[in-house]
Amino acid sequence: MTKSLDIRNTSELQSWLRERIAFYLDQPADTIDPDTELTHYGMNSVYAVSLLADLETKLGVEIDYMQATWGYPTVNKLVEYLEALPANREGE
Amino acid sequence: MTALLSPAQVLAGAFDDYLGDPYAGGTPFSYDEIVAGDEASELPPNARSTIEKWGFHELLVPVEQGGRLRTLDELLHVCRVLSRRNPTIAVMYGSTLLAANPVWLWGSARQKRELADELLSGGLACFGVSEADHGSDLLSTEGTLVRENGGFRLNAAKWPVGNATRARFVTVLARTGERDLSLALVDKQQLSDGAVRHLPFVRTLGLKGHDLSGVEFHDAVLPGDALVGLPGIGVTQVLKTLQITRTAIAAMSLGVMDAVLRMGLGYAMDRRLYGDRIFAIPIIRHQLVQEHVNLFIGECTTLPISRALVLAPERLSLWSAIAKYLVPVTAEKTVHNVGVVMGARSYLREGVASGAFQKLQRDHAIASVFEGTTHVNLHWIAEQLPAVVASAGEPDDAAQDLLRQLFDLGDNTAAWHPDGRRLRLANGGLDEITAAWPLAVRRAEALLRGPRPPAAGAEILDLCARLSELRAALHHRIAATESWQSSSVAAITAAGEHCAHHAAVSCLLIWLDNRDRLGGAFADGGWLVLSLQRLLQRLGVTVAVDERHEAELAQQLEHGAEKKDWFTLASLPAG
Ligand SMILES: Cc1cc2nc3c(=O)[nH]c(=O)nc-3n(C[C@H](O)[C@H](O)[C@H](O)COP(=O)(O)OP(=O)(O)OC[C@H]3O[C@@H](n4cnc5c(N)ncnc54)[C@H](O)[C@@H]3O)c2cc1C
């Protein structure tokens, strides 16, 4: 997975996350509501780790897995978390 | 066969007639040959060819792939008929279906065609997921599937797995990356010598003659299109696949319940002590009637869930776990209690029903273990409970429509079109069935106020009121738990209670939605009183036995034993 996602583009980030989550759950992306907790979809911690690892590769950032999984449990919250990452602020 | 609970039973009825009376003797599906096969740890001679001649194996292949698998409820009834005689054979084909379903759900056109050809010509398949050291912990799977020269190199040891030696095709779960697990379809015939090694048959308590063994792949080279679906979602695929066969295992339990009840009842009619049949001894009659009630509860719970594969596949993650937990453990109790009635005869490998009771008991013991143990299923249910309770609102029009289609068994559902993306890992809180409880109780109240109130209406409402209280308390307990730990003992206990409530709604809705069509004793509702009482007992409530309804059902049982009808809700006498 090459780095190609723009962390400052909220809608791009959101739709990429929905697509990726839908991939792991094997269900259509439009069934993933960005404000619903991912555990409601049966997204367990292991897939969450896979998702966060994908994000690290894609965005070139470092993510605190524990903090991201427990503190930011929905697509929109994850977007907020990513946008607030220090690496991102430095890049601005 | 007299009455039909559902047109989905027609095929199973024909199969039942084809297999003949298991007590008659001298056929591969009569108890004498079944027990002889069990003693020799073999399938009875000609057992496979007999059912293949009928086309049983075609039921493993969906209609769109050229087979006869139309709906899960149809398959379920057929599986029940087979398990009533020989669960070993049901497991042999069930394991094949388990291996085939990922291909029907996600496979390529080529994979579907090749597997369909193999199964339609009588071959078996193997679901190679378990590894000796990891059991339920799928994420620790060690087998590897490494990309190489446009193909894959497979190294894996799968044990204990069904049909591992006899099957040509194996659906394997293995690691395609550090974090990625994927499914591949392996055709053993395409592998070079030495790439596949079979492990010896495992000696087991029951299912004797089933090929429970293992398979090892050593640097097996697979073609580039060997994956089933996309890489990286293997565990999702396995969990979704299990939703279908977990429901079918409940049917196996129903078949065994049916068989042992018939044995117990036959024995109670024939055995004379103190100058009368032992059926006249109150506690014997009570036990047989109560176990029959368990069968009703199992039917009411399982049949709507099997219809959900077509009508609401998005709900099966929760519902299939409920069927898989509740029906096998209920059946275990039934088998045990009928064994008590049969006394010494339950312990003999000869005599009553040629000694088949102990064979069925040993075979059935697997039902609560494979495809997720009892506790694993309860854990899956517990994970979903807070969301289910939070969204347990009144069913809207769409939900009511779905409920009617699930519970009115008078109509066949459309054919199943396998599509993995319609199955879900979790219900997301959506559970029309248990949410329907208040509505179902109101419908029962309205019936009682109507022009032709059902005979047992008042008792039903009284029991509903008690169940409503327990349900409210359970929901409150779940909602009030601040950080829900789904693996805690409290959560697992709550999951078990939730299953009893699920069964109670199911019984009530089956009654409401099929009364007009079935009429008679079914519509009167004595069976429902006994079922709800049994579920209350399951929830730890002391309930006095309703002797009047027990006596009625005892009479019906006696009548059914003579007629050799199916033991089902539909065989309750017409008005
Ligand atoms: C007859 C037979 C046929 C089989 N057929 C197949 C087949 O075709 N394909 C295949 O892949 N496998 C097959 N298996 C293997 C079977 O699926 C596994 O045995 C099953 O998954 C359980 O694994 P285990 O026995 O190793 O128990 P473990 O997973 O080691 O569990 C040990 C104990 O821990 C409990 N436990 C585990 N996880 C949890 C949890 N999350 N919450 C609470 N308790 C938990 C269990 O209930 C159990 O009591 C078969 C097994 C048998 C006996």
C-alpha cells in the first residue's frame, strides 16, 4: 500500500476509512455509518489493528493503537484523531 | 405424514418415506444396521449410495450451481430426517456443506463449477480451519500461504477436521501476511506427490465411521487463482460461513430429539410393570411430555432462523448463535431425560431400537462442541447484547413485515442466492425477534378479547406477564452495566437468559402467525402454555406443572406413537 492519502482532506479520509472498514467486514461501504461505533459492526480489535496499520502505511504517520481504538471508536472520531496528529500539524 | 407445519417440509417428507421405517430392519437406514455399522466404526454398507440415489448430495449445491439447495429451511428438515436415523452421515455431509459454502458465497466461477461437479458426483469436501494448538482461537492460525511465482505455496496442518482424508477439495484458512488470513480452495488431485499427507483417523466417542482426521500440506504449490474471495478477510469469511451451518446443527439436534422421544415413548408403551404400561406412571408420562415440549421450543426457535438466510441474512450473526447454543443444549437434556425413562435399556447396545439410543446419545454430544462451543456462542451473543437492548424499540412496519415472513411458516421463501456481503459479523443491535415481545403480547391480549378466544388464552397471558417482568429486569441489568465485558460470567449468563427470551417470543409468534392455518390443538395453545412454563423454569422460576395441558399432550403423544407421525407441532390433532 503506497502513501497517497491526503490527511488534510476530511472527506477523502472519511471515505477511504469507510471503504477499508467495509473491506474487512466484507459488506458494502454505504452500510458503514460514520458515527456508529465500529464494534457494532463486529469489527474486533484485530481488524482494528489491521486498519490502523493500513492507515500508518497510507498516511506515513505513527498511531497509538490503544488510544485510537478505545478513544476514537467511529469513522468520524478516527478522522478527528488523525487530523489532530502531531506529525500532521508539523506538516502544515 | 399427516399435517405440514410448512411447505418446506414436503421434500423432507419424501426423503423420510424413501428411507423407510428405521425400526423395520434390514436397510442401511434402519437402526439394526446403523448400530452394526457403529459397532464396526463404519458407515452401514450402501448408506451413501442409498441416499445418493435419492439425490441427497445434490442438496449441498445451490440451485444456481446446478444442485437442489433451494432454501435453508428445506435443507434443515431433510437434515432432521437424516439425523433421526444416523447423525454420523448428517455430519459427514454437513462438514462438506461447511467447506463448500465459502465457495458458493465468494468463490470464482471456476471454483464454483469445479466444486459443484465434484459434489454432484458424490464427492465430499473438507473445511480445514482448526489447528491442533489453536482451537477456537482462529487468529492464531499458523498455516501459511505465501505468494510465489504467480501462485502460492501452502504449508499448514489442519486437525481435527471432518472428511480430511476422503475429500478431494479442502477449504483452508491460512496466513497470507503478517496480519492477514485468507481462504483458499485446494484440489488435492492437482498437488505433487509428497505435498499432501493425511493424518490418521481420530478415535472418538461417537460419529463412528466419520472421517475425522487431519491433513498436512508441505510446500504445496497452488495456482494464482486459488484464493476464495479477496485476501485478508479469511476470519470474516469463516465467521460468516459458520452462521449457515450453525443453524443446520440445530436441525441435527431436532432429529435426535425426535428419535429418542420416539424410542422412549415406544418403550413406555410396551414395557409393562405392576400390571400396566409404564406410561401410566405419572413421572414417566411427565418426563416424556416435558421433553416433547423441548422439541416444540426447538422447532419454534430454529425454523424462523433458517428462513432468515433468505429473508434477513444481515441478522444471522446473532440468531444463528442463539439456535446453535440453545437447541443442542436443550436436546442434550432431552436425551438425558429420555435415557432416565428408558432405564437400563438406555445403556444397552442391543434390544430396544436395536440399541440405537446410546449411539444417538454419543453422536449428538458433538453438537454443542463443534462450530463454536457452547461458551463461544454465548460469548458472541453477549458481545451483541448491549446494542440489542439499546435498540429494542417497537417494530416498525418493515420489521413487522419481516416478522410475518419469518414466522408464518405457510409460505415458502424465495430461493437462496449466496452472497457473502449480505451476511454480517454483527447485527448492529438489530433484532426484530426479541424486540417484538411487547407487540406479540398485545396481539395475544387482543385474541383473548376477540370473538373466539383461544382455550388456553388466559394462562398464556399470565405466563407472558411473568416473562415480561424477567425481560425488563434482564434489559435493565444489561443497560445498567457500565463497562460491559462480554467474556465475563455475568455477560455469559445474561446471554443464556436472552436465548430463553428469544425462544419465548419465537413460540408466541409461531402460535399467533400459524393458528388460523393449523387450527385444532395447535390453536388452542396448550402446547404454548407448557413451552412458556418450560422457558420460565429455564430462567430459574419455580413453576407448577400444568397437569391439564400435560394430560392433553400425553394423550396426543399416545395417539402419535400409534400413527408413527412426525413429532412436530404440526402433528397436534386438528380441531
Ligand atoms: C467430531 C468433530 C468434527 C470436527 N470437524 C471440524 C471440521 O470439519 N473443520 C474444522 O476446522 N474443525 C473441526 N473440528 C474442530 C472443532 O471445530 C474444534 O474442536 C472446536 O472449534 C473447539 O476447539 P477446541 O476443542 O480445541 O477447544 P478450545 O478452543 O481449545 O477451547 C477450550 C475451552 O475454552 C472455551 N473457550 C474457548 N474460547 C472461548 C471464549 N471466547 N469464551 C468462552 N469460552 C471459550 C471452550 O468452550 C472450551 O471449553 C471438529 C471437531 C470434532 C470433535
